[in-house]
Amino acid sequence: MIKRLYPILFFLVALVYATKVNATHIVGGDITYRHIADDSFEVKLILYIDCAFGSQQAIALDTNAMIGVFDTSGTLVKNILEYRTPPVRVNSVNYNCVAPPPNACVDKYIYTYYTTLPQIAGGYILAFQRCCRNNSITNIQTPGQVGATYWCHIPDTTGGKGYNSSAVFNSLPPNFLCAGRDFIYSHAATDADGDSLVYELYQPFIGANFFNNLPRPPSPPPYSKVVWVNGFGVNSMMKGVPELTIHPQTGLLKVKPQLTGQYVVGILVKEFRNGKFINSTLRDFQFNVLNCQFDVVSAFSKDMHLCSDTVKFVNQSVGAVSYLWDFGDTLITSDSSTQPEPTYIYPSTGTYIVKLVTYKGNCSDSALVSVTIDKDIGTFAGEDRLICKGDSLVLGTENTGSFSYTWSPPDYLDNPASGEPTAKPPFSITYVATRNTDVCVNTDTVHVFVVDVKADYKYQFKPLCKDAKLQIDSPGVVNQSKWFLDGVAVNREELVQLPYEFNKTYELQFIVTDSGCADTASKTITPYSSDSLVMVYNVFTPNKDGLNECLALRGLTLEQGCSRIFIYNRWGELIFDSDKDGTCFNGNFKGSPLSEGVYYYVLEHHAKKYTGSVTLLR
């Protein structure tokens, strides 16, 4: 019977001992390293301990800490053990004139190791594990039964990377935040190698447990991560409004927590060298969100979106005795007031950041609110424009925001519901744009003037004796117009004075411009003689019977200086000249009838000669 009690008694004693030494006290930590020379490194473990509710027995057991050194396959290479420095109280406050809560106490312990790590493929993983976290943590499951793993990777020097020193965070955030208050903190790090740094949030790691609270050596990698309570995650660690974020380039940490509680947060910084990833430094930390007691609190209206340019500010500050308002009008310096609840008239539309600073003795507080004035949107439809017919343009302005739009009429628009539709109207038109915001409906008008340029003309030729003249019937004199004859610029007066050869082809181009728009009319023109084909009768009979009494030309009008006919007898003697004898040869010469027979003619018409014969019969 006594033998059976021994195991039970031993288990109870072990359980009591385990409960004492793993009592919750871990608040956060990180491991960093610095390359000294050759294969020598300085390794630094920092632990953050709850000095308000942490178990003193557990804190005493952390006098020294063992770090396990593993290769990348998880094989233990060696252990290193070092004693801690005296605690440093973390008592920085991120707020003015707030009483530090007595139940938020954090001590920082530093363990510094010097070790030699010969080069191996993949480098080394260094890890430390401890249990347990505070049982009252809000955002992870079973926090009082799990601890933390703090680890880092020391990469090898292959690929031209060389030795590396990890990035080191410059400072630690305050261990408590105030519910309902903006928290902004620079969580930036410094890198001794000058590597490029990129910041992000991450899911912290667990390590050790209720029964193995201080593993020596620690477990090999890989390591498990905390399990979030439903509704929490990497992008929602605190349920803040706005939620916790970190700027990837600056490391600026921002959050406005809404609910009190304790929240585990993971923050890491990545090193990049020549564009290649080198290493990460990881830190997890517990934020305590409390209802803080401020001596003075600045508060006024929430963000406003108004259809009026006149704003009456309602002051909701607490404990203040004096005030300083800055209404956010950057164009002037007199946009301020010391009244408790001032009224300000804004000069134009836009969004303004209003700041209220409240004072009480040496204490002060400030609050920021955005005020959007939407009384008169102005030219959100765009400036009036002139386009050439057939061209298109984009209406509206680039700053369309998240508003909804309606354009009227919708004709000739690619998207009448867009803030920047493309228009291609065939004629001048006026568009009315309606812009809807959350609280306002505004309209604006834009006129699109369409220049319709038409280059056209009518022409005809007036035949002369040896050439022709051009007559342009339309258009008349047109401003900003040009004429080109066979590619040579001429004016309109020259066109109508130039001689044009019969049967020759000319290229006549007319270009009209108006308000930057142009049109061209090109035509091929050819002057022809007004007479039809010249024909002479083969026989004529001047016998006074009234038929064919006279030799005449069909379809030809003999004009002085343009057309001329000569009649010769068979001996070549000139017997008729139309310039001297008239336009009709009646078979007489010097008043006497000529004998029957064949006679010959020469016809000069429009600078050309035609010859032939004709028979006279009586």
C-alpha cells in the first residue's frame, strides 16, 4: 500500500513544483547577433518579464539562459549558456499627463553570449524557449499553458553575401496603451551592415509548455506558432479602429485600441542586400490596453463631411482650461482660435485637418479631425474645351475620388457613369455632370465646342484662244485658307489669272484651317476647248438652190484671233482668208465664181492646224 503511494506523492510534488516555476511571467523577447571577426559572434537574448504578476520563483530560475545552436536540418550543434544583467524597468510612456497604471510593470533582462560558429552550409539557427505567457492574454488560445520561442538565423557566407550582423530594434514600445487613444511609435531598427530593411507584422511562436517549462536544450526547429482566438489574426491583433499596422519602410507602428486587455504582437524586420533576402529579426511583445486616467483630454466632433463652408465646432474635451484650434487652412496663418467652441468659414472645397490642443497647467493633449467641405465642387466636370470634328476628349478631372457620377445627356460618351468619360460629339454640346457624395449632390457644366471645318470648292474653265482661265465659284475668301497648284502655294488671285493649257491635267488643293482644325479638298482639273471635233464639209454647191451654198465649219465658231481658215486652189494660190473675207466661203474669188474642182484648206484653231480638201460643184 505504501509502495503505491510513492508514485502518486511524487507526481503531486512534481505538479506543485512545475506550477510554481512555470508561473506566467513571459511578456516578450528577441534574439540578435553581431559578427565580430572571422567566425566569432556576439549573441544577445533579451527577455521582457512581468514584474507585477510574474512568479518570483520563475523569474529567479531565469538567472541564466541556455540557447541551443542547430544546423538548418534541426541537428543540435551545441548549447551556450550565459547569465543575465540586472533588470531594467521599462517605464516609458507614450502619452502626456497620464498616471502610469500600477498593474503594468515590465523588466528587461539581457543575456550576452560570445561564441564561435564555423561556416557550414545553410548557417545556424539559434533558439531559446520559456514558458509561460500571461494567462490573461486576450488574443491567443490557452496563453497560460504555452510559452515562447525566440530564435534567429545566422546565414552562411555563400553567394557573395559575406558575414552578417542582424538588424537590432532601436527601442521597446511602452508596455501599456490607452483604450480609445491613438498610439504612434517608431519601431525602427538599425542594421550594422547597411542592409535595406522592410518591416511587417507576424504570428509569434510558442515554445515550452506547462510540464516542460524551461527546456535545456530547447527543441529543434521548425517551431509552431500561437493559435489565435477566433476573430484575431496577423492583420487584426488588437481589434483596433484603426487596426495595428506597421509601415514597411519606416517601421512606424500605429493603432487605436478600443478594448482593454492584453495582446501578443509579433513584429519583424527583414534584411535585403543587393536586392536579396538575408535574414529576419523577430520580436514578440505583450501590449496591455488599459482605461487610462488623463489630466486633460482633447476631443471634439468626429470626422465631418459637410455641404456648407461654415463649421461650428463642438468641444468635447475633458479637464482643459485653455484651447488652441488650428483649422487646417494651409493658405493662411490666421486660421486659428482660442475660443472653446469656435466657428470657421472655409474659403473653398476640400479636406482640411483640424487640430485641437488643450492645456491644463503643464499638461496638454491634442486631437485631429478631418473636415471635408463639399459645398461647391467647382469644375469637377472639367474646363470648357474646343475640339475638331472627329476628335475625342476626356471630361472631368483627375481627382474623381470615390464619388458616383451621372452625365447628361449621355450621348457620345463611352461611360456616362464615370468621373472621367471620353466624349466624341459630332457637334458642339453642353454636358451637365452630377456628382454624389455621402451627403451632397453637386452639378457642374462643361461646354464642348466642335469645330467643323469643310474644305470644298466649285470651279470651271473659260476657254480662250490658246488657253483657258480658271473660275472659282466657291468658296469666297476664307480666312486661314491656302491654295496649292501642283504642290506650289498660290493665292486665289493668282489662280484666276494664270493661263491653263488645254488638255493638261492640274492638281488643285484647297486647305482650310480654323481654331487649330484643318480640312483639305484636292481635285484633278483639266481645261478643254469649248468646241467639239472640227469637221469641214467634203462638198459644197454654190448653185443658188439654197442648199450647201457656202462652205461652213460644223460645231466651230470662227473668232477673230482664235480660229482662221485659208482656201487654196490646186496651184497653191490663196483664194479665201476668213479674217479678210468673212466666215463663209461661197465659191467666188474677187467677185467671180470659181470653176468646179478640188480646193484645199488650212484651218488654224486654238493654236493647232488642220488641213484637208473640199470639192466645189455647181
